[in-house]
Amino acid sequence: MKNILYLTRNGLLEPLGQSQIWPYIRELSCNYRITLISYEKFHDRFDQAAMQRMRCQCTVYGIRWIPLKFFSHPRPWAPVFAIFQLVLVALWQFRSCDRPHLVHARSYVSASIALVLYRLIGTPFIFDMRALWPEELIVAGHLQRGSLLHRGLLWLEMCCLQDAGAVVSLTYAALRYLKHRYPRELTGHKIVVIPTCADLQRFQCSELDSVTPLVIGCIGTVLSGWFLVDWLQSFLEAIVELDHTFRFELVSQDSPAEILNALKLSPACVSRLRIRAATPSEMPGIVLGHSASVMFFTSGLSKLGSSPTRMAEVLGCGRPIVVNSGVGDVEEIVRSRNIGIVVNDSSRSSMKASAIKLFSLLKDCHLSHRCRLAAEELFSLKSGVAAYQKLYQALLDESKHNPIGNF
């Protein structure tokens, strides 16, 4: 077996790590020896039982897990500090007899380390972009456009795209943008679109008529700076105006008090609202209890590379989604497959019209089947893993003719 070094600044124990890292490396470990270096947040590391369970699972699958401590402050320099730490730990892996043959770098911080390893040692790497990070930081208010740090991140983006053995994008929208911005750097490169996938064996489909009364769901953080809280507030108010029996469930790790303060809902809407946190193992059952799921994100350049994490899971359960335009390939997928509602703007009239369309769509007896079919054809973990395996093998075959130098 060939050795793969997988680098990520996300934690393996956090919800995203459980849905978007662990399922992939678990399946890939059947054909490769994987060393995973991740950054675990304090509350996850504090849960010793969870840490031990994860270590045991890694042992079962032959995965070597190196959890580092995650630091979010000071912003925006915390990622820079993380780079130096990760460089040292990653370089140490090349001192062993099981030195990596390929580096899989998830997002920009990890890619910067992979770039250093490539230039020092020659180990090929995959730049798994996930999204257009510099633009996301600007929209979230964490980065000033044109600042020294912003220019540095754009330089890093260009270098990683140029030197990567392969580039993975979550969306075709981002791929078109990158080819336009970096035509020379991407000439002749392996570029693959692998959207956010889900383990559809965990997320089983059921008919919508099993959910009564109407339950509108929203999953994940709404306080990130990338979520359109005002759109959510407007949509919920439109729903309650049309249907006084509906319920709304927001599943998030965010503070309930802060969510309520941001939403500014009417008393009638608040009385129908439930805010709760949930573990990854609880999510399949929770999604099945929803009639539809709302996903309103900031649009524009920053979101061309976004594939909402929960979209595959919601569709896998046979549930439609309510979205806005300008987020990756989401609008095109929803419209072409008739698996949800695309809201045009946050005005009262637009939200009311969208709510009426959703009520009508939920009466479609074929809706659940279409949602599940879209998930299976576009977002299944099986197809995602197969795409990564094909990419791994292509790069490993190429490296046979370009031996890695000594370190």
C-alpha cells in the first residue's frame, strides 16, 4: 500500500469532520495507508471519551491520527501560526520509513504546507480547495480586500494551483472562475469537481407525508457571517403568516440566545421555534423529521466554490431545499431537477411567493424520489471516494517516473 498524508485544519471530531472527512478517509484506507493530521477544538479534545472512541476507530481502519490543538485567535493570524506548527509536524512524517508518497491537502492552510513539502522534497500534492477562502474571509469581515494578508493569500492560491499535482473544486462555477483567473497556472493540470458528498447508507429516504405538521428545518451555523439571517427571518415570518400550524427547528452549535437575538422574530414565530444542538449520529433522524430545509448563504464571488455541507444529506433523506441564487452550482441543480425552491430576494412579497411555491411542491408525490435520486447521482459518498481513488492512483503512477528526493 502507498502512504497518504492527509492534512486538514478542521477537526475530525467536529460535525464537519464527521460528515466530510471521516467517511472519505475511512473508505480510502481500504487501499492506502493514511496518516491524518487535524486540528481539534478545545471542547472536542476535552471530551476524552469521544477522543478515545475516535482513536479506536482509526486503529480499526489502520489510520494514524495526529490531533493538534486548534487556535482561532488572534485573527486573522491564527492560520499563519498554524502553518508553522503543521509544517514541523508534517515534515517529521518524512523522517520515518513509512514516508508519504502523496499529500492530500484540504483547503488553503493545509495546501500551504503541502506546497512547502513539494518544494523541499518533491512530494506531489492534491489541492482540495473546498471554497474560495480569501473571498469568504472578506465577506465574513475577517479580511480587508487589498491588505497585505489578502495579497499574500492570493499569491498562495496561485502558487498552490500552479504546483499542485491535481486540483479539486467543489463546484463547476468555481472551476470556470479559476480557469478564467489562472489560465496559465492551470494549463495541463488535472482538475476535478467533487462536490460535498454524504454517506447515503446513513441517510435513508422516507415519504414526506410522514411528517405532520409542517416542519421547516435549518442545519448548521447561522452566525458565521456567511449565512443570510435576515432572509431566514423573512422566510419564517412569511411561513407563519400562511400556516399557523407549522413548526421550525434550527439545529446548530451556535448559542440559542445569540441566534434569537440575530433573528429578531415576532412572538408568533418564536412560539413555533425550537433551537437545539445535535451529534452527527442524530442527524439522519432529525432530517427525516423535517419537511424541507432552508439554506440561505451570502452569494457572489465568495460563494462560487461552495457546496453546502448539509445539502447532500437533506436530499438523501428525500427532503427538498429552499435556497438563494449565487451559491456554487446549487441554483442550477435545484431548478433542473425540481427538488426545491430558489428564492429571488428577501422582500416580503418574494418570501411569501416562495412559501406558497414550497407548499405546492410538498404536495408532489414524486418529490422525495427526485430528491433521493439527485443525491445518489450527484452527492453519494461512493462516487466521491471513487473520484479520489482515481486521482490518487493517477498521481502515484506519475510519481513512479519522478522519484521523491531524500530528506
